[in-house]
Amino acid sequence: MSELITDAGLILILRNFPENKLCQLIPRMVRAGVKAVEVAFNPSLDDTAETTCGMMKKIIELSEGKMIVGAGTVLYPQWVKAAKDAGCQFIFSPNTDTEIIKLTKELGMISIPGAYTPSEVMTAHNAGADLIKLFPITVNEIGYFKNIKGPLSHIKYVLTGGVNPDTIVPFLEAGAVGLGTGISILKPELVATDDFDEIERLARLHMEIIENFRKKEGNKR
């Protein structure tokens, strides 16, 4: 199942995105080639389970089956279950929690826990994680990622935290199989002014860079 994420290449992260603007966003993201989207829970809000799962259901409907939909910032088992009930296919977390990982797999979803140290990476992998979200990583930490990937090369990594058009190629060259971003596409000023033309352009730019890199790498083999 992890191929759904690696094939998508990019996970669009929705954090505190206005639900009433989803109908403007999602069709454009589908048109731009975005195949995976994550809606993040907000642990600071008491009603986050209800509101976040409602957004997930709406995205599934709006994307008409053309997007993989997942839940992010999943910190508690009840959120895993709620995401499953909402129709989600993957669970994205900022931390390594073996209970979350095992429950995600039991419920038939893709597990992408967050990790940073070699010990966290191996703990998550041994618990059954499909992919590891190395977090946080910026372009300045590519050397760190390479050092992690050296001895732990059998593990597949998704990088988040510093993805933008300038860092996509360096991250992929370093060995990432997927990338996660929100802010480099859903810039607050663009969302606030409903500039979905520019948001769509940025999404398409991200996808084109990934696709061109993969074509280039494929031609080398």
C-alpha cells in the first residue's frame, strides 16, 4: 500500500485550512496533479476530531476518488479510529508512537510516523511503519538525512518541514521517496485573498519538478 504514497510523490498538508474554501481548492489540486492530501488534527481544539474528519469526508467527495486522503498530527488512538471511519487511507504523525503505528496497520491504513534520531527511525520501522516521516528537515539538514540513510538504507523516507520548489530536487537526490508540504503552496496571503490561480500554479510547479526529476532518473537507468 505504501506505493500509493511513493507514486503520488507529494503530500499536500492542510493545517488550519478554511473548510469553506475546500470546494475551490480540491478540484484545482486534482487538476494540478496532486494525488495525496493530508488534513492535520489540531490538538489545541476540543472539537478537532469532528471538524477534521468532516473535512476529510468532504475532500474525498470533492476529489471524486482521484486523491489519497489521510490524517495528520495523529497523536491519539481515538484519532486513528476516527480517521479510518472518515475514509482515510494513511496516518501521518509528527512523532514515533508504537501504539499508533500498530493500530494504523491493524485498521488497514498506511503508517507514516515522524522520527528524527536513528533510534526513533528503527523503533518506528520495527513497529510496522510503512514509511518514515523524517521531521523536521530543511535544506540545511540534507547532510543529516544522508547520514541517517547511510546505515538505515532499507527504510523509505518522506521529508517534511522545508519542502519548496528550490529544495525538491536536493531532497529527492538525497534519497527521499516522498515529500510533504503545505506552506509552499498554500501561502496564507494567497488563501486569504482567494488567489487559487496562484495556488494551482504553485502546486503544478511542485508536481512538475518531481515528475521531471523522476523522468531524468529513469532515463539514467
